[in-house]
Amino acid sequence: MSLESLNMAGGVLGTAFSLLLLASITQGLQDVDVLHYEKMEAVVGENVTLPCIIQSSPSLTIVSVEWRKNKSGNTKLAVYVPTYGLRQFWPNVIMQMVPSGSYLHLHDVETWDSGFYICDITTFPLGSIRRETELKIKDEVKLLCDAESIVEVPPGENVTISCTAFPADHYKWTKNNTLVSEIQSLELWLVTEAHSGIYTLTVNTGNKSVHKEFSITETVKSS
Ligand SMILES: *[C@@H]1O[C@H](CO)[C@@H](O)[C@H](O)[C@H]1NC(C)=O
Ligand SMILES: *[C@@H]1O[C@H](CO)[C@@H](O)[C@H](O)[C@H]1NC(C)=O
Ligand SMILES: *[C@@H]1O[C@H](CO)[C@@H](O)[C@H](O)[C@H]1NC(C)=O
Ligand SMILES: *[C@@H]1O[C@H](CO)[C@@H](O)[C@H](O)[C@H]1NC(C)=O
Ligand SMILES: *[C@@H]1O[C@H](CO)[C@@H](O)[C@H](O)[C@H]1NC(C)=O
């Protein structure tokens, strides 16, 4: 199980994860590594995947898996027992079973999805294993761009700066209050000195907006 496939499974912007913890605790005489996040952050509207996967114990049999959340009491989210199957109790939560554990998928998260998520796995012969993930859902706009804020372009070249905001409704690129682009990317062809300047990207999302500025300059010819 690679982190990459995990991110794909979550369908999220990969950088959101703060800390991956491979905790190792001793239960009886054996060490159990469980792939899970100790803390995770996401933005309102994202899909989030919480793993709870036992590593390096191929001969383990899973007797049951239960996901709970402990914000304002203890809410049962989903339970799996091989002979009875899967039971899910919460609308935006989907539990996925894999041979070595479980993923909890949270769809279109809201701030109230924040809290401690507890994964209890009962195994034979090791007994019960518990892990907790603290999930924080932030109500803000996340902006990722493929360029630094200072861009230098040789004369005659093209430049493209592409940004992705999440969540996002509307992109607007301006230069000195003049609209230059209304898509995610800014594209300048055959750059001349006239293109140099400060370009501002504004992304609106509901009633929030974020700005990011790029300074684009034509590099001076070396000759
Ligand atoms: C979340 O998942 C749903 C269904 O799988 C998908 O349609 C949607 O685009 C996803 N949202 C994001 C932000 O990835
Ligand atoms: C949830 O669990 C965490 C970690 O065990 C604990 O710090 C927190 O106080 C608990 N919250 C509630 C509401 O029970
Ligand atoms: C810049 O873009 C133009 C128009 O698409 C293209 O004709 C030209 O070859 C490009 N120049 C470079 C240096 O990539
Ligand atoms: C910005 O626009 C104003 C008014 O159109 C103009 O006076 C000013 O020189 C411009 N500034 C730059 C840096 O282009
Ligand atoms: C606008 O902000 C208010 C107060 O923060 C919030 O309740 C409302 O849901 C927001 N609307 C949108 C469309 O995000």
C-alpha cells in the first residue's frame, strides 16, 4: 500500500495530509504496525480517506472492524463482521474493507465532520487494536499553483501559470485592474517587455475570495 495509491483512493489534493504515523505498539509479544494518520486536515467540500491498515502481519484474521467518532459523545459510524457483513450508520461515510484493515471515506466534508475518528479492529490471534485520527476540517479556500510568485521569462518565450483552488467557482487574472484571463491558467505568448508586471489571481468561492500575486518580468538579454 503506497501513499500515492492512498491519495488516489481519497481523490484529494495530496498535500493536505499533515502527518502520517506508522505507530508501533507492543501487544502481547508481537508488534503491530497500523497505517493511519494521527492528525489530518482537509478543506470543506473535499473527500477524505482515513486508513486503518495493519502492516506486516500477513497471518492475521480480522474478526471485526468498527469505526466511531467521539465528538459530542460516541457515534458509531460503521461496523464490519465477516459473517454479518457491513453496516453503515452515517450518511456521508463509507467504510471500505480490505484484507488487512479498512478505509473510512468521508464524502463532501463539512466543518462538523471534525473530530476524533476511532478505528477498532479485533483480530485473531492478537485481539483488539485501536487507532485514533484527529480530523480538522477548515472552512477556507486552498490554492495550489505550479509557479513561484516571481517568474522570469526570456524574451519571445511563452509562459503559463496554472492554479487550482479548492473549492472554487470563478477564476480571474488581472494586471493593473485590467482583466487578462478568466480561466484557471494565465498564458502569455511571445513575451515582450510590455507583458512585465504584477498579475493578480482572484478566486471566488461562495462568499470567500483569495488573491495571489505573480510578478512576471522579461529577463534582460545577456548580450
Ligand atoms: C468526491 O467524490 C465524489 C464521488 O465519488 C466525486 O463525484 C467528487 O468529484 C469528489 N469530490 C472531490 C472534490 O474530489
Ligand atoms: C475524543 O477523544 C480524544 C482522544 O482520546 C479526547 O482527547 C477527547 O477529549 C475526546 N472528545 C470527546 C468529546 O469525548
Ligand atoms: C509560443 O506559442 C506560440 C503560439 O502557440 C507558438 O507558435 C510558439 O512556438 C511558442 N513558442 C515557444 C518558444 O514555445
Ligand atoms: C495602471 O493603470 C493606470 C490607469 O489605467 C495607469 O495610470 C498606470 O500607469 C498603470 N500602472 C502600471 C504599472 O501599468
Ligand atoms: C457565507 O458566509 C456565511 C457566514 O459565514 C455562511 O453562513 C454562509 O454559508 C456563506 N455562504 C456561502 C455560499 O458560502
